[in-house]
Amino acid sequence: MINQYALKMITYKEKPDNEKEILGILNPIVKKWFKSKFKEFAVPQKYAIMEVHSRQNVLVSAPTGSGKTLTAFLSILNELIDSAEKGILENKIYAVYISPLKALSNDISVNLIEPLKEIEEMAGKELGIRVAVRTGDTTTSEKSKMLKTPPHILITTPESLAIMLSSIKFKEHLKNVEWCIIDEIHALAENKRGVHLNLSLERLSYLASHMTRVGLSATVAPLEEIAEFLVGPKRDCKIIDVQFIKQMDLKVLSPVSRLIGTTHEIMHRQMYEMIDKLIQDHKTTLIF
């Protein structure tokens, strides 16, 4: 059963933010980088970037490949880059990114490392923003390095987060976490790993009381339950459901003008003629 008190705090965001308003919060170098890479903001970004920037708990449900990861990271990268340029970037973990998968390198490369390198090239200097991965495969020397010099963005798994929270020395670095991103949250909400993660999130919130939670999910339902899993009881959360926002031109076609009274031979011949025409007229045709 869904906690009714929690339901009152869970709301849907109905309208996207103005694109000029989103660009207005970006550091000039981040804005220049974004415009050099993209023609416009993706649909999830129009709905969620301002929420993450405003430190609102948010659950983003959108199709795979729709730009969810950059949606979560753009505001965070923007703040880190802005702090680095102003010389106020602190030696602490600002954001924790949690994924149920160990194979994180591709997402990290596309959505963090590459953008940072490109932004540094545009800025003409190193910004000193550190990104590190901590999983069961991380070597002892790498763990020691993180303990001495914590990354600004920590990439990890639910299990490794639990271990770090139990580490007397390392959990000191988690006391000032400002954002926690949970990717593929739908894959965790229904199993024991999710229960374990839920406990770890509460432990992390105990250390970092002002932490903002960002959940990223593919198509899943009911979203209200996933949102409650993300934030726990008695916390606000905005749901951004853009999984069905797409342009569609739907037509129902018949190969013959009258289905009743037309022989199977004529119907089949005209059906294949119609299919052939559709294939010739379109770049891609999917036939079941």
C-alpha cells in the first residue's frame, strides 16, 4: 500500500520550463559547450534541469536514449564548473551516482569525462573537477587515493555505497553530499538490492541532511510507488513522466474498400501491393 501522506507530497510536473530560463542558469562556458553539441534541450531536460538546479527531489521517467543521464548531471556539472572558475570548489564529494550495473564506463565517458574535457578545452584551462568509480573491482591503491583526495563526483553501486557508509574514515567524505542520483531505479525498486539501497540512502541522508535525490527510470508503473521508494516517507518529490511524449501520425489502412464480399485471393494480392508501396515510400518499415 502507498502511504497516503507521502502521496500528497508526490506531484507530477505538467509543463516544461522555458528554454531561455534554463540557459539562463548555465555558466557561460557550459552554455557555449551545450550549444556546440546540441540544437536544443531534450524533452526530459526541459522538465528536469531546473528541478535538479533548485534542489528538488525528482523522478524522471523517459525512454532509453532520451538524455536522462545528462539531464541529471548538467545542473551538477554546471555548479561544479562555476565553483571551479570562481576558485571556491571544495575538496569534497558533491554528488554520488548509483547504478545497479558495474559496467559504468561508457555512461561515465559520454556524460561526464568527455563533456568535462571539452569544456576545459573551451575554457582554455584545467578546472580540477574529479570523477572516480568505486565498485567491488576498485583496487586498494585506488581506494586509498580516494580517501586522501575524494572525487567531486563519485560513481558507485548499491553494495559499494553500503560498504563506504560503514567505513569510519570514508564516510567522513559523505557528510556534505548535495546530490544523489539513482540510475535504472526501476531495476532496484522490486528486489532485495533495492531494500538494501533504501536503507543506505537513509543512512546517507542522516550524514547529508540536505541531500537532493534524483531518480532515473525507463518505462515503469506505478510511478508513485517508485517515487516513494526514491525519497521515502514524508519527503517531497516531483515526477516527470515523459515516456509517452512523442509525435505520432497514426493511420488505419485497409487493402480493399470492402472486407465483406471480397475474396481472399484479391484481398491478399492487394495487401501485398499495399505493403510493397509502403516499403518503397518509407525509409524504415516494421512488419509483424
